[in-house]
Amino acid sequence: MKQTRLVMDSLVSLMEKGPSLKEWIGHSIIERFYQNLANKLGATTHYYKGSEWWMDEYTIPYLKIDRDHSETLLYLHGFSDRKESFLLTARYLAKTFNIIIPDGPGFGKTIKNHSLPYQIEHYARWFERFIKEVAEPPLWIVGNSAGGAIASKLAFLYPDLVKLCIPVSPALYYNPGNNPFFEEFANGKFLFFVSDQKDYDYYLTRIFHKEIKPIRFITDAILAEFIRNRFWYKHMIETNLKGFHSDLLELEKTGFFLNKELEKTNVPFHFLWGEFDTLFPSETPKYLQTINPAIKYDLVKNCGHAPHVEKPLKLAKMILSIYKENRHLRTRWNLW
């Protein structure tokens, strides 16, 4: 008993003196959780190598849940996120869809390569090749935040690949008079540049509506990862928002945002938006409907910017409701 107590005291002492041990434990817990969830869902890991010049030999891991359904859903995660986070929602969708979840280039388990262009157009071009090689389009495409912007761009550029696009609290849509994330960025504030615990705590209040309490070891691991990647995230956002300036209205007029493309598209869109999203406010889709009355939208009640994590069951039910409403959809936009 005394020996056990000495071992425990030594372990606690190491954890207090060496934050790397806390991070290692937290990282192990996170990876084990996701691996167990993937195993329960029958999700298998695959690897795709890009063939275009800008992605030549660049390997992207992706998860695939294949239960031989007739419909396939592709999910594109957001900025700083990883493919595994959607498994929380995928577990409620796997009875209806085959599901494909890739790590976006520059995030997750992909290589961070400063020489590659990470603009939204390049992401869309890469995913066009990806879809044609690993799936049978057209697909149901869902994306959160930056992933929602990429899903939208993919639908605009390659409409034949998309059965219906479901952006979830997406980035890069302009809302007159209220664009918190872009207004803050124009003033030199970048939410994802996390340098310490205070920055991380603030980040959590902006991403989630409900209070997120620290979880021993897991919080340490996630915070450490944010701190390690802060300059990479800064590089990524500056690359993705190339040409950005403080006059948002002027940017909207020049086509920097996605509004003009949404206005012209015939691809079916159904936006899902966190009711209390503080990055891209939930009144945005109401405005978007004025420029394209064909689009639909619903709010994810009592939720912030990341419904797939904060309200996974609710989000899944909303996606399934959209599917039931549009299950007979084929290539309707080609007939308009």
C-alpha cells in the first residue's frame, strides 16, 4: 500500500513538473476514444494521393463507413479541426448513409507544407478529384465552418458531383452589418492564434454556446496542440484570405465572399446554422435567402459554431430530415 502511494505521488509530481506527460496522457485518451468510436461504427482508414501538380504525392487520410447504402455523405471539417470529430454525429447517420470523412489538407494527420496553396479554390479542385476517385457521385455534402465554405465552392464549381449541399455555420458568406470574425480579423485579432490558457478559454466561449469545463489531461493536450500550431494556423488563414482588407462591403462587391456564386447556383442548398454562433451570426442565412430564394435553412437551437460536437444528435436528426425531404432528388438543377 505504501509502495503504491509512493508510485502515485511520484506520478503526480512528474505531471506537475512536466506538462509534456499531461499532454501525452490527454492525447492518448483522445486517440483511444476516437479509435473505439471508429471501431464501433466500422469506420476504416484509407489514404488518397493527389495527382494534380499542387498536390502531387500529398497523402490525405480519410475515414470510410461503408454499409452498402445507396446514398453517400461526404463531410468536410472546419479550420483547425480533424476528421474524427464528425464521428460523434456519424454514429447517428450510418444507418442511412455511407460516410466519407477526409482530413482537410493542412489539418488532422496531413503534412503541413508551406509551399502548397491553401485557397478555397484549390481545396475544391482537390476534392473534385478525391470524390471522383473514392466515391460514386453525386453525393450529399456537409461541411462545417471552413469546410462549409469548401463544400459550397465545390457545389458551385462542380454541380454534377453534388446532390445537395448542407453548409453548417459556414465561413465566407457576407452578412451586411454583422460579420464578427472578419471584422475582428480586419482589426488584427485572430481567434485561432492561441498562446496560453486565457486565449484557449476565450476560444471555447466563441466556438461553443454551452460552458466547456476543463477535463484533466484532455484540456492540456488540446491546449498544447493549439499553441504548437498557432503560427501554422496564422499562415493558413492568411493564405486562405489572400486579398482580404477591412472594407467588407467592397470585398463582397468584388466576389471575395461566396454570396454572388450562391445567387447564381441551381444546386440545392440547405443551410444549418448554430443559433448562437458568434463567428458567423445566425441571421446570415435569412439574408442569403433574399439573394437566392430557392435555398433553405434551419437553426440548430441552443448551439454555437460547432453543432457536430456540441449537438451531434440534433444535427444528425436535422440532416436526416433534409434527406427524407429530398431523398428522391437526382439532378434537379440540370433541368432548371
